[in-house]
Amino acid sequence: MKKVNIKKTRNQKPKDDQSLDAVLRPFSWNDYIGQKRIKKGLKIILEAANKRNEPFDHLLFYGQPGLGKTTLAHLIAAESKSNLRVVSGPSLSRIGDLAAILSNLEEKDILFIDEAHRVPRPVEELFYSAIDERKIHLTLGKGPSARAISLDLPYFTLICATTRVNLISPPLRSRFGAIFRFDYYEKQDIEAIVERSAKILGFEIASEAVSAIARASRFTPRLANRLLKRSRDFAEMRNLKIIDKEIVSETFKILEIDEMGLESYDRHLLKMIIEKFGGGPVGVNALTAALGEEKGVIEEVYEPYLIKIGFLQRTPIGRMATEETYKWLNIAR
Ligand code: ADE
């Protein structure tokens, strides 16, 4: 489990991509761009709890990867002066893993579980009493010598994040005080994030370069920052102090993404619909079989962006490529 000391992360000299991400992370509401609806809701929850001098309610964040769920958990911890304990769902494979974490919590800690849909059900069940009674009930040993014990927990807040909200079981889902869906960002918000990040990294960036990165970012801050960091690598190699449109275009080529932010798997999915299924409509099960990918992953991870940019239509009789898809992929109808 990572215990995050925010000041330390902030002041450390960046070494690798991950510590760069920590440097780029906003730690105050003023620095956090976009997701206005969520920001507003969270501020009210935090301020009200603060007034009552109580820990705030447990929260569930869901949405596409990279839209700032973890970033917001860090920000909430900083704003409420709490320690953030970061745990990834897949690392909680046994009840004992979660019991150890819960029993080590301190007053006012925030426990952040990323990829919460990957916590196995028997482990997840430990959260029920942890939330309802601030206790956990465990059975030690097996057979006739087995012993039941209960442990009291301090006041804490659980924040779960997931890309697959349908896989969070109803009993857990109903225990959160608020559930927030993270949307894609507005293009101008992504532009503001790129400009802010470039400033922190000490690079000048041309406005067409900002716009090109925003367009290819899939309206996702993590991807925008990744494109910026890779463009900066290119600029640095050429001893340039400014990132311009040419540098950004070269970066896209190397990363094999196009100007709309499509990656090879997106093109593969769209081409499959066009070439194998005559442009659709094709049922999701047939598509799933053809792509060799899980249905939920196609529906919740691959498709939303393609639908957002108008390259894919979900109709009652199946998925269809659109006029724009043919044009963008340069395929005759
Ligand atoms: N970096 C990543 N997400 C951000 C956001 N929402 N605002 C500012 N910087 C960010």
C-alpha cells in the first residue's frame, strides 16, 4: 500500500514519467480544471462534513481511464489534510489483505481503492461492516479451534474508483454516500490543462500545438499530458525550447496515433465493422467474438470515445460505422 506524502511528492525533482505525473497533478480546487459538476458536488460534501467536524461520506468515482479519478482523490486528501492510502483492487486477493489495511488505518485517513471492480466478492464483503459499524468481523483459524474476533476501526473515508461500475456489486454500491460519473473533458479544458502542464514542465508551447494535442487526447487529461511529455522529449532532443505543431505531429507518428487520437485497436475495431460486417449493423456478440475481447471492455472502454466523436453508432440492431468513419479511414463506401 502506498502512503502518499503530498509535500514530498510536490517538491521532489522529477525523475521518471510517474513522478512527472505527480508534479503535474493539481492539489487545490483552483488548480483543478474541468469536471465542474463533480467539483461542485464534492466541495459541498467536504465543507458540510468539515463544519460538522465529521469525516465525509464514502464516495464512488466511475468513468473512463485517465479522467482524473485518482487525481481527485489526491486533491481531496490535500484539501481535507488527510492521509491518502492508495490500494489497487487486484492486490486485495484475500480477506487478510484488506483486513490488514483496514486495521492499520488511522483517524481521518482516506482509503482509495483503484480498480475496485477487481476486488473479489468475499473480500469486498469486509467493507460492509467496515462502513456500517466501523468494525470488521474475522474468523481466525479453522475447524473446532476457529475463533471469531471483531476489530474496531477509526473514522475513515473510503473512495472507490472504477472504469466498470456495473461490476460493483449492489450491496457495496448502495453504501456510498455519493456516486460521481466522470465525463470526457471539454476541449477548452484539455487545452487549459496542457498549457498548465507545459508551464510546470518549463516549456513554451505554440497555440496550434496545444490545440493538436487536445484534439488527439480523447478528451482525457492523462492522454493529453502523455502526448505533451512525449512532444517535450522530441523538442528536448532537438534542443528546442518551444513545442510547435511539427514536433507534435512527429510525436503522433511515433506513437502511432492519428490526429483524432485513434490508436491501432480503434482502427482495428472500425475496420472490422466495415470490412467484415459491411459497415454494420453488427451485434456486440459477433463483434466480441471477432475481436477476441470481453463484451464489457468493448462496451465500456473502447466504444464510448468512438461514439462521442461520431465514428460509431449503437442502434437497437447493432453497431454501425458512420459516414465520418469511412471518410476518416479513407475507405470507399
Ligand atoms: N492534470 C490532470 N488532470 C487535471 C485537471 N483536471 N486539472 C488540472 N490539471 C490536471
